[in-house]
Amino acid sequence: MTTQPPTPSRRTLLRAMAVLPASAVLLGELPGLAGTALAAAPPSGSATRYTIVPFLNSNDGTVNVYQSDDATDFRLAKASAYTPPSNRIRDASIFKHTNGSYYITYTTHTWQDVSTTIGFARSTDRVNWTFLYDYTVPIANLSRAWAPEWFVDSDGSVNVIVSCSTTNNEWNFTPYLLKATNTALTSWSSPVALSGIGANHIDTFIVKTGSTYHAFTKNETTKYIEYATASNLTGPYTISRTGDWAGWGSYREGPALVQLDNGGWRIFFDGYGDGTYYYSDSCNSFSTWSAPAALPAVSGTARHFTVIKETVSGGPALAKNVTRSFRSANFTTRYWQVQSSLLNLPVVSSSSTTATKQAATFTVVPGLADAGGYSFRDASGNYLRHWDFRARFDPNDGTSTFARDATFIARTGAASGSLRFESYNFPGYYLRHYNYELRVERTNGTDLFRQDSSFVPVGAWV
């Protein structure tokens, strides 16, 4: 067991994380594209998979591949997964093409050197990569072409947004659009500057929701990530948020966004000024953001990456509308049990009283906020929900807040047959036991946390 670390109040986080609107932003699995299906928890037997391919703080000659089922706890899939035949690999951006292959594009030289090319590589499995070619960006007097980012538009067109500077001012970058002119991604349109963002901006990352393009870009003077919108991919963009508008701080770069299972958006960025990789969430169409948090496990190791999200087979399966009991994966004599409306983890055995066994038996039902998720009802008809991060059972009051508080997304657990239950409205927070009490806590990426947050569904005690 571990002692409970201090946590912010629930009200503090609720102020930081706005309520998900009923008209949730649409989900797409290609970088930048909001597709036609609403974001939702993966169906039973499937899992969400997020993949990143960062270069390393200690080595910009190779990249690792990491994957995660929650966009928070990334685990190494393969070290040194790709090393280009020459030069360097920085700022790798990944996407999955319609041909089923994965592609990365990347900066080919270290920051001190002239760099007029961007590199391309391909993989069929995300972990084994084959070099394709280096592409010379056709801009007159080009000095540096940095941080190429994939963007797939709603018409299916594949684009790269690349930050370029010229020899008359090698540190003054402007974002340019390259559009693929064939499906093999070997031919590109002439570069077009993104109107409205202008010079002195780098690492521009774009997502599209509805008919609006949203650009997140680093101002190289202030070192803040700014926000702009446009009705066309090439602009004109209007920069409407500057300075520390989101509370992320300065000396931040490499913004990359992905949509989460609850419909909210997560931004990742490189806090190169303090050596930390951060993430922050928004559930109100980018208006406000949660306080930035260090990304567990890879912070301090990974540098500038983008993320792809997929739904894959082989995920956790838990039958709904059936009764179950839930055993701790690492304290195998202890089970979920309601005690004075709170969810605790006492010892339950065959010799326990009928009342004790009844309090350790729950009905698994479709999630109140998302039918792909899970909610849990006790014998009295109350639902498991979090309040001030404590797990407890309360009557359903019919509000959307209660529904979100009482919905959890199943993730694969640390032990065979076990599951972890992630809070629907606090992504990255899991049901976890502390001192035999169940709480909702933010993952820290450790094996101990994964064990403490893993539970095995078993036959109901009664």
C-alpha cells in the first residue's frame, strides 16, 4: 500500500476542466481531421491505442516508439525503432495512410546546421521503419525546414505543415503548406505560406472541427504557444490567443493535439525550458485548458512528437447488465465493498456474512454518460461516482455532471484478467486503492500505480 499524496480539490480541477458540451467535437483518427463519428469509449473487446515516435533528449539520431491506451501512460514499444541512413531525425510526425501503412516525416538536421530537406519513412506495424527519401523543400534561399507536421483534411488530402526560414534571417520561421499530389506521397505541391500566422512562428499544428481550422503555433519571440483560426487551410488565420492565454507558460514548443475518448482534446508540448514534457486538456472547444501536467514515464526523455489514435482489437471485455464482484489484483483477498456509501477494499471471504457479500456485489451497466463505458450500481440502486476524488455511491440525480462522474472507461490491467477503470471526465485518473479506500487519482506511470488500480471481475458473491 502507499500513502495518499496531496491532491487539488475537485472544484479546482472542475474550474480548470470545463464541462463537455452536448455537441461534443467529432472524432477522427487521422492527424488534424475531425471525422464523422462521435468520440466514444471503445466497444467491449476493443481498445484505444495512441502512438508517439519521439526523438530522444539524449540522441537526435534515432527515435523510440511508445504506445498508450489512455494518452497518459506511454510504454515503450521499441527502442531505437528507426535510425535514418544519414543525418538526424528530430520532430517526427506520424500518421496512418489509407493504404494501411504508417508514415513519419521529420527534420533531417540538428538545430545548428542548415537543413533544407525533410525526411520520410514508412512502416506496416508502427515499430519497424524503412527509409523512403529526403525531400528538398523548394523555397528560394531556404536555410532551415523544421518540424514537418502531417495534416489530413476532410476531403482526404494529405498535407505537411513545415516551418521554414531563409538565409536572410535563418531564425525567423514561417509555416508553409505542402500538399501531396499522389497517393504514394512522393510528389508535393509548391509550398504555400499560411496567411495570417506570418513570420516568427514555428511548430504550427492544425486540427479541423466542423468547417474551422484551428492552428496552435509557437511565437519565437515570446516563446508562448498561440492559437489562431481560419475557414480555409491556407488562411487567412486570425491569431486570437497570445501570451500565457492557456496557462501553459513560456518556453514551450512542439504542440500536438489528439481527441480523447470522452470527446475532449489533449495538447502535448515540449517544455524545453525546464526539461519537462507536458499535457493539458480542454473540453470546451479550446476555450480553457487544465493546468499543464508532466507526462509520466517519457517526460525528460522524449522530445517533440505528434500522436495518432486508433481503435484496435484485443481490448478489455466486461459484460454489462450482469452482477459482478471486483477483487484487487495485488491484494487478492480484498474486494470492492460499499461501507457507509463509500467504496472501500476490505477482506471478503466465503465465511463473510450475507450482508457483507451483498455490499461487495455490483451490477455492471452501460456508462451513464457513454454506453461504451461502464457504470456500477449497488444493491440499493445507487451508482459509483467520484466526489472530491473519493469513490462513493449516490442516487442518480439525472444531471449530466453525475452521469460523467459515474462513468468509467475500461483499460487493460496490470495482472492477467484484470481491468483498470479510468474516470470519464478526468482523463488519466483511475480508481485506485489507498489504505484500502478507493479513490480517483492521476496516474504517475509507475508499475505500483498500475497494480493498485487493477481489479479482477469475478463471479458475484451473492
